[in-house]
Amino acid sequence: MSSQITLRDIQERMAEDVPAGRVDEPTVRRLWWAALDTLQNEILAPIDLTGGLWLASPLPALYEPKLLDRLQGWVWAPDALKNLHTPHVGLLPQSTCGSVLQENPTEVCRYNRLPLRQADGDDPFLLIVTPEIQLALALQGKPGKRNLLMRSDPKTLRDLLAMLDLRLKDENLENAIQLRRTLADLGQLRINENIERAFWPLLSARLAGMVPSLTIQTHSDRSVAGQTDYSNDGELTLLEALTHEVRTPLATIRTLIRSLLRRKDLSELVVSRLKQIDSECTEQIDRFGLIFSAAALERQRPESSQLASTDLGRMLEMLHPVWSKQLERRGLTLHLDITPDLPHVLSDPQRLELMLGGLIDRNTRRLKAGGSLSLELRPAGQRLKLQFLSKAPMSKDADTDFLENHANSELGPVLSWNPVTGSLQLSQAATQRFLASLGGRLTHRRDSGLTVFFPISEAKN
């Protein structure tokens, strides 16, 4: 009977002919996060996706906007999220994706929420079907014998789709019809027999970049640059897990907000509020992305060969409007002063953008409304000097003096916390290490603010 199909049944089908797992819950969850990153960033990102579908439980496993925009989805979610996923709120319409795709293939695809039953369990599951890639991921197994499952063989995928079809017909016949129609629209699927051979090495490489160094060292040597104290591993693992869990739903909410902003029947007030939510989500995604990257850096230092010629002046000009809008919401202003015709620097553009946003936040977190921040980029011999100068409002009071002078409390190897403002940010040491990995050298003086020196690239600009 279709009513007997549970997501746990589907996961058990995936586990057939697979050796039992041998890991605990924290380890298998870490495998799951790494698998999602590998799938989305290493396997699917290089593909020019034109269509496809995905089904997940108990939360949306996808967080990359490119995938959420182009693939039709179904999510079995707990009842606790019901208020978030109702047509009245507008975040997850019950059934609009199929018609949207037919009328306008470039329109953002909204996925459908379905009820998660108690018998389904809470182990995560994800199935993706595109013309080029078809695979399923899941966690399964008893405590202490947990396992990450990845299946891409045609027989297993056919069985999974048949079981999901029965499940959908039992819950909502329209959804079952949508699933069949979407599969038919994909045409002949190209079975990629290399996926499994590629997936596990890519996952292993990602995990290798996250594990701590096992270099034997005495207690007095543990502070040497490039080595990670193994005792911090638990803290770093938890930090990576938390940042991932925060970024994933925020990225999903942001994508749904942007799909709503395409509608023409929204009032100006609603559009304004949605844009504000979008901006807040983006700011926090970047903020926790920086923390995640800093935690990963504690495990393995990147090689200097990753640095490339970067037009820092152009980067600042492009990011200036985004940062200005973020600061305007707090009543602050941002000024940019760049010497013309500056040479490029050696850095990592993608991670540098994250770090610059973190430095903006770091230098404005204690400012009250009416304050300002100036960014000055100047030549300094064989380097470029980027200076952050914050200015408090003229009506400075005793409370402001106290906030500026109050020292942050260190929370492990990565984070610091200001108990007065409640501000959580990278610690001074983690900031210095992160900038060093980007080719930068940080100096901080009370009278001249925060300054970062970047080496000039020898490559021709």
C-alpha cells in the first residue's frame, strides 16, 4: 500500500548491498555537510543546468541559489515549520512550480512543502535528477553504526523514484503528476557512470582539508604557525557545524524572497520589507561564511600558490554600494578614498571579499548612529595600504567610551565576544591568520585605526 511508504523505507532501500556503517552521530553529520558541499560545488556547479528536480527531507538540503533557481523541488518538513511554509506567508507556495516552468523557464522555481510523518524519522535524504547527473544521498543506520549513503546506479534510482511516486500519490495526486511530468520533460537521461568514482575522491579531498594536523609536537610547540592544537578539534567541528546550519536555511530563505520580489502585485511596503530581509540574510550568510572559512583555516593553512593578481581598488569600488546599504540601516555612512591607477595585489579574490566585509563589520560594530567609516587605499612602497578609519558621532558620551575601551572575550581559537554589545566576531589572532593567508599583514593602532598591507603583484596588470 502506498500509505506504508516512508522515507525510512527509501533510505533502507539505498542501504541494500552497502556495508554497515561504523561511525558515530557527530562524524556522520560531518560527512553529510561535506557531501552536500561536494555535490553542489564540485559536481553540479560546473554544469550548465537547464532543468531537473530534487526531493529532500527533513529540511531543504540545497542552498546554492543556482540550483534552487533552476530545479523543481519537494521537501518533507516537520509540522513545526508549517507556519513558515504556507501560502499566506508566501515563502513556499503549495503547488506553483510546474506552471511557472512551463510559462517561463527562466523564472525562479519554488519548491513544495509536504508533511513529514513520525515514521519517516529525521535522517536527512536528498535525491537529484537532472539530464546530466542523477544521484541520491542519505544518512542511515543505528547509533554507533551510522553511514553516509550515495547511490547513482540506475536500478536503485528507478526503485527510489517508484517509491517516491507512491508516496506522493498517497499525499497529493497533483504533486505525483508534477513529478512524472517533470521527469518526462527532462527527456532521455544520460547515465553518468563516473559519478560514483568521482564523488568519493572529491569528498575525501574536502574532508582532508578540514581535519586537524597530526604533527607530533610538544605542548610548548602548539602555538607554532601552521599547526593546530588537536584539543581544539571539537570546538572547530562544532563551529563548522553551527555555521553551516545557520547559512543553509538563510540561503534558502533569501532565494525564496528573491522569487517573491519578481511578482508584480506586491505593495511598496511589502517590497521594501522583503528587500530588507534579503539584505539581512545576505549579511549574515557572508558573516557566518567568514567564520566557517576561518575555522577551516585553523585545520589546514592554504598554500601561497593560491594567491593571484587582484585589482583591490576595483573590488572596493564594486562592493562599496553593498556595504553602504548595510551601514545605512544602522545610521552609519561609508566613505571611499582610492588613489587612482594603483597596481594589482597578490591575494585570493573570493575569500578577500568575505574578509573585507568582516573588517567592515569589525570596525563599525561599536559605532552608534551618526558615525562613519572611511576606507583609504594608498601605495606604500612594494605594497598597497588599506586603512580603516572609524569616526564616532560628535555627541560622544560615557557609554560610548566604555564600549570602545571594553575588551572582547576570547571564545576558543576563532571567535571573540563583546559581553556589552553582544557582538560576535573573529578574534584578533584569527583575523591576522586569515589575512596572512590572503597575502595581507594586519596592524592595529588606536590613533591610526586598522591597516592592512598587501603585496603588489608582479604580474602585468
